[in-house]
Amino acid sequence: MRHLLPVLGPLDLDLTFGCGQAFRWKREGDAWAGIVGFAEARLRPGVPDGSLQLEVIGEDPGASAWSDYFRLGEDPTIHLEGVESLRALPGFMPLLGLRLLRQEPWETLASFVCSAAANIPKITRSVEGIADRFGTLIPGSARRSFPVPSVLAKARESDLRALGMGFRAPYLLETARRLDRDPIPWAALRSMPIEEARERLQRLPGVGAKIADCVLLFGLDRLDAYPVDRWIRRATLELSGRRRAKDRELDAWALQLGPARGYLQQLLFHLRRTGGPLPALPRGRR
DNA sequence: TCCTCTCCTTGCTT
DNA sequence: AAAGCAAGGAGAG
């Protein structure tokens, strides 16, 4: 099945798939191929500006679902309202082609449990390895879906360690088992106060504040979640002009970045990691 | 209750 | 080649 989807605003696939929010997209020459649910999608370049062409193998959820997944209906520029000062950061504006994907919550949770003290290639190996070993083959594709909790719950710790997951293996296994017994009310987490949603996720082993915020941001459409990792710690310290601060204080400082601070976090993460120190934002905010 | 330190796996880099 | 490093978390003290 093929779709030609209209795109509002800028779109940069390399940034979108390479920024560390999703781990099942691979660059194939000029194209990008990825697994979403029970589908394999392939995006091809050379399409007129303002649209995205994708080819789908497996269970196609339909055009509107894809548009929703890629967040094509909203121009990311709207997230700059109220934080005009960020526009002035060198290299910031071109990053707006990065689209925050709307991913499935469980797969997002499992992926970020794998992310602890790892890097993107390692996380990718873990996630892809889990799918290869425990997922369901997608008809017409050589790749597999990500296994649901009840399937992963039956795994052995040694199976996961064999994938190179190390100390994260027991965390993921126990998290899968708990979700199998006692499913998380995902819908409720989308609307409850952010601190409450975070606390709920942090009950799971292998899930601290940072990973809980990643799940909220990447899997539950909570753009108000601001994950503080080592890069964002540095970036936020610099922007705020402070010498040192606790993660909680940085999280509180980020409130001034508005309701879409999670999206801005993603751009700042990339900017800090690839571009070096950031200049302090002018006082009085904005 | 809160803070700080250490350990936990692996594989790639310096 | 040993040490450092990578989108952290848990447990001890």
C-alpha cells in the first residue's frame, strides 16, 4: 500500500529518526525503513515538498494513523511561541524539521529501559534483538513486530543477557512481567498531572525520572515532559546561567519553556551534543 | 527524607 | 592495552 501524506511545516527524516527517540528505523540508501506495530514502512525521497510518500508492508493502519504517528498535521514552528529567544541560538531553526513521533507506549517504555547508560547503536541492537527473538514476523517483511508484555514476560533473563543487555536485562524482564499481571492505564497517563504520571511509571524497575519522562514524551504525547539526561543537564545549566543545580531544579527551570518544552528539549539535546556549549538565555525569559 | 557514591554489562573509542 | 565513555537506576551509607 502506498500513501502520499500532506506535511505542514518542515520535515527532516535524518533528524527525526537519528535523534534517539525511536530505534526501529534504518537508513537504506536514500530511504528510511522502519517497523511500526505490525507494519513495515518505507519512506522515499524525491517527493514534492510539502508531502511524504510511504510504502507499507504488513498491517497498514491507514493514512490518518501514519499522519498522526509522524505528527504531520502540525507545524513544529508553533512550539516556539513564547520562547522566541531560542530562535537566536545558532543552528536551532534548522532543527525544526525534527518530528516528535507518536510511538506506542509499551515499546517506548521497553526501549528506554534498554537505554540506561547506553548509546543509540547499543539501544538499537537491544531493541532489534528483542524483536528478532520474541516478536512476530511481519508478512512480506524480513523483520518482526515488537513483542507485547505477555510474550516478553515468558523470556528468561539469560535470553535477554544473550542479546547484550547486561544489567538492564532483569529490569526489562520484571517490568514486562508486572505489566502482564497489572497493565498500566496508558490513557489515564496521557491526561493526569505530569508528576503523578511520572510517579506511576517510576514504580517499575529500571525506570527512574529520566526514563519515565522519555516514555511520557515519546510514547504518551506528553510534550510537557522534559527528560534530563547528561546532555540536557549541561544544556539547561548553560541556558539558565547557573553553575550547578539538581535535576529537579533544572526540570523546574524548564517550565518557562512552555507546554511543549519536551519538544524543545529534543532540539536542545541535539544542539548541545553536536554544537558545543550554549549561550545563557537573556533574563526575563522568552 | 535527602544527598552522594558505587556498582552494574557491553562494546566501541582513545 | 588500559581507561574512558555511552539519552541511568538501584542500593548503601
